[in-house]
Amino acid sequence: MRSDDPRRKVPRRANILRRRHAGQRGYNLTELLTVMSILGITLLISIPALLQLIPQYRIKSEAAQLGSSVRLTRHKAIANRAPWRVSFDLDNERYTIQRTANRDADVTQAASWLPVNRSGVPVSDVEWISLGSDDLRHGLVGQFVDIDDDDLPEIVFDHRGAVLPAAVTGFPAEIVIAADSSVVRFNRYAIKATSSGQISIRSYKE
């Protein structure tokens, strides 16, 4: 039998492939519509969760960052055996960290305070750290006192890590970060400081 004879035998491998594909079929319109409906429902369910998750993460993240800065300030005061403080400029949504040269420095004098960066390293000029996004509200709860007349409320830790009574007279002192949002689970975070200097972060729903 010639090689170009149409009656010639088809190779066995080709027959196997034909039988395999013969049992397969495409998707019909009903099946495609069903899949698209399921995807649409899943998307509708996911959107509210995403709307809640993103702003919730932002508030929580900024509260954690500020809480970390306050804790670091306290630890530096203990390690250096000298007063350290966090001063708040709420009008401009920012804060700064400063230290005194030694334990016996007069904390009521602005000249006694030396600027440091967010890592606690001395710098020549005051370094301001942003409190976060403009759409978040920031506030202080408690009797924060401006002890050196620089027009900035502050929380001051002494050489033992306790909050200096002259700086905060109402406890627990709170630094509040909040958002005007009804979709988040918690829209208010408070960094709390006790008289002994213990720092905690609590979440609330306004």
C-alpha cells in the first residue's frame, strides 16, 4: 500500500488522541453564566470587607508607630538615666523627641532640652515626626502640662521611666488617634501612659 493511499492505517498514537478528545466538550452558556454569577457575588461580599480593612489598618498602624516612639523615649530615659520627653504640636499634626544632658537638668527650662531623631540619636535641629494622615484626628486626654513654656504639651519620663508628675497631672494620660469612619470595627486608638510610665494601646469604637 502506497504512503499516499487514504486507506492506509492511522498510527496507533493518533487513534488514542482522537478517542481522548472525542469525550471532551466545551462549556455551554448556562455554565458560564453560573460561574460569572458566583464571581459577582463573591466580589460584592469582598468589597465591604476591603473598605473596612484598609482604613482600619491605617489607624492601627499609625497608633502602633506613635506608641513605639513613646515607648522608645521611655526606654532611652531609663538607659541614659536622664529625663526624655515627647512634645506634641497638634496644630501641625506632628511631634518631636528631646532629651536632657543629665539627670539633674532643669526640665522647666527650654534650654535644657536637646533634640534627637526618632531613633534617639542627638541632632543639631529639632526633628519633627508626622502624626499621620490629615484625615485622622489626634488629641490628648488628661492634664498635659507645658512645663517649659514652649507652647507644646508633652509627656516627660524621668530617669526611672516614670511620667514626671509636673508634666501630666491627670492619669491615665492618653494620646488619641481617631477616624471619622463608620465602616471600621475600631475607629479610635489611645496610647495610654500610667504614672509609672507603663504604655499600652487600646482600641475603641466611637
